[in-house]
Amino acid sequence: MGEPSVARSKDCDMEYDDSSSRQSGEPLLEHVEGVERSVDYSDGLPPTSKGMFQSNKRKSKAADEDLHLKLRTRLDAEVARMFYSSGLSLKVATDPFFKSAFSRATSMPGFAAEEDEHQDDQPSLVTQMFFSIGLSPTITRNPYYRGSFAMAALFQIPGYVPPGVDQLKTTLLQKERADIENMLQTIKNTWRKAGVTIVSDGWSDFKRRPIINIIAVNEAGPVFLQAINNEDGWMWMMDDYIAEKLIAAIEDVGSENVVQVITDNDPFCRAAGVLIEQKYSHIQWTPSVAHSLSLALENICAAKNAENVVFKDCHWISEVIGDAKMINDFISNHSMVLSMISEFSKLKILGIAHTRFASDIVMLKRFRLTKQSLIGIVISDKWSVYSKDDEGKAKLVMKKLTDELWWDQVDYILAFTEPIYSMIRITDTEKQCIHLIYGMWNDMAEKVKAIIYKHEGKGADEESTFYSAVNGI
């Protein structure tokens, strides 16, 4: 017989003897107070260790269930935010491919790798979800879409089913609103001490319906207050209506907390600002710097009144921009000509929305970047073939694009408007810079003057009628 060996339980600090003479599965004798009992240790654990093992197993199972519950709750919230932030129809939650994509991802490891492995063989569940519902591909840029599927592929959550329509309409929506209100409360708590600026802007949706946004902002951050759906449209053109909505927002925030109101610089907003200042002596109305500068650029670039002094000095600018718009429209409206752009340049001709700040300057900047490509198009052999349906305008386009004097005018416009454009870019952000505005404004004016005087070859003590016109605007 060999020497007895000592075995240690893995689940507790307990040792027990085993004898090499025992045949496999044979009961051991446990000695308790001089009494021999036959005890079955055939599974390798004594009774005490069995109990502790089962207890630890139950604790481990409870811990797993608790972890899975937390993961379900977190993933449900991420999926809900995907719906709320993207405007995704809640009907998507009933789609079988939507449910299957999440259920499969959370029930098996390596889901993402498997999807990639078979993506050339057949459409993945996520791809099938897009096809079956008709989802726009733009939702893939939504951070909550990416986050929810990344989390689903990372963690195993047995039996997970994404939230349905009822949950998205009730409990999850209520929880999300409560979470957002809690986050915003930390900002609101600073209003009394730091003060608040009420900011309002009017814009139109894709159906050209006017909407008025009102936001409260201070150094702690912005808080969205209200979006007014002004379907009648004409109400936005009344100063007392604008003032009424802004005064309601001021009262909602607390007039004692508000120090300033910022709006666009159009006549109706200016008149509304006067009404607000009359009602609240401690509140100042301030026009948007970005909008004011954009209006200034618009007046410089589109002088129309022939009797106006500004027209005499600035009408050549509107002519150059008119030529650029004509060229842009001609190329955009001829598909074959437009297709030639890709042969000469990686950049495309821009379709600039009229509502964009400094839209004319943005268009000229893109023309300057694509100058060689545009010239290459009009001197190519294909130009005469693709532009036969409007030869007269095609010749005019070719004449302008190959005229170096016209390009010199474009360069001059971009040069003296660059300081103005740069200031628009700086002020048209969420970065706090109002305390820098006056210094920036003076620097901008000096830079514009220096560029114009250098171009005209004038000394500092001489007068420039063009600069006087620009500075007056």
C-alpha cells in the first residue's frame, strides 16, 4: 500500500484523507467520536464542501442574474435613445429582423465577427432590418444606434428582447425625460448666480413651415426651452408676437435671472427687442453678431439700388457673384457636364442653401478651389458635345472661366471678405466669445481696410471710396 494522500477542497480550507487502497467509487469511513460511518465521497467532495459549493453556485447565479438585469436596463435605455434622438418610427420595434438582430447578438459570443464573416454570402440580420423596414442609411451615423449594437455584440444577455412599442411610449420615455431633467437641473441651479441669456432663432423645416426656437444659455451650458410651430407664418412677421413669446420665456426662466436677449437682426426682431427693454429695465437686447455680419456681406455682395452710393462702388461684386451663380446652375443642370467634374477634381460643385450664412462667399470659395478643374472642363473636347443644347450660355461660361481678370476679381472679393467670413465662423458656434466681440470687431475692420488699401495702392492718410462704402455697411 502507498502512503495516504491529503486532498484539499477547492471551495473551502478543509483537508481530508484518501487512501490509495480504496477502489474507485468505494465508500470511505469517516470517524466521528469513535464511531465508524460509511460515507460516499465518490464525487470527490465531502458533505461540508458540497454545501458550500452549492451555496457559492447559488450566489454566482444570483450575481449573474443581477448583472444581466443591469445590462438589460442599460441596453434598453440605449435602444430607446436611438429612437428618441433619430425620430425613428416606433413601428420599427415590431419588425422581426429588428428583434432578431438584438436577440441573436446578445445570446451568442462573436456575433459581430460572424456577421462580418458571412456578409459576402448573405445579408446580415442588421442589413435585412434596413431592407424590410425601409430605414434611411443616415441612421447609422446616430451614436445611439452604433452604441446599442456595439453593446449588444459585446455582452451576452440570455433571452434578451429589445423594448417594444409600449415600453418606448411609457416607462422608457418617462425615465429618459426624468434623467434629462435631472441633468438640466444642475445648469438651472446656476441661473440665479451666473445669470441667463435668452437666445431665439427662426427657421423653416423641409416643408418651409416657420419654427421659432427659444433657448436659455449661460456659462454652465444651454437649456432648450421651447419650439413654437408657427404654421400661419405671418405671425413671425409681427414684432409684438415675437416679444410676447420671448417675454413668456423670460417669465418661465425668471425675469430676475435674465440679463440679455439675443435674436436675429431683422427689423421685426429689433422692434421686439425694444419692447422687451421697455418692459424690463435690466434686460438688454443684442442682435446676433453672425446674422448681422451675414446681412452686411449680403448687402456688399448684392447692391441693387442704382441710386445708392454703395451701388456705384459695389455693383461689380454682384456682377461677379451673378456670373458664378450662372456657371454653377449651368453645370448643375447638365448631368453630362456635371459628371465631368469627377474626372478633373475630387471636389464637387456645391448647392448652397440661401439660408446659410455668407452663402455667396462659400460658393466663391468652392469655385476658387476647383478653378483648374473648371477650366479643364470647358477646354476639353467633351465640352462642346455635352453643351450643344444651350451653346450660347456654354460659350459665356467658357468665356468667364478662362478669363483671368474675372478670376482676379474673385480673388479680391475673397481676400477683403475673409476677415468678415472668419468672424462669422467664430461667432456662429456654441463657444463663449461675447466678451471678445468688440476687440474682434475692431481687428476685423482694420484687416479689411489694410487689404483694400493695399489692393488700391493707397496710403494710410488717403481716402478710399470703396472702403468707405464697405465700412458704412
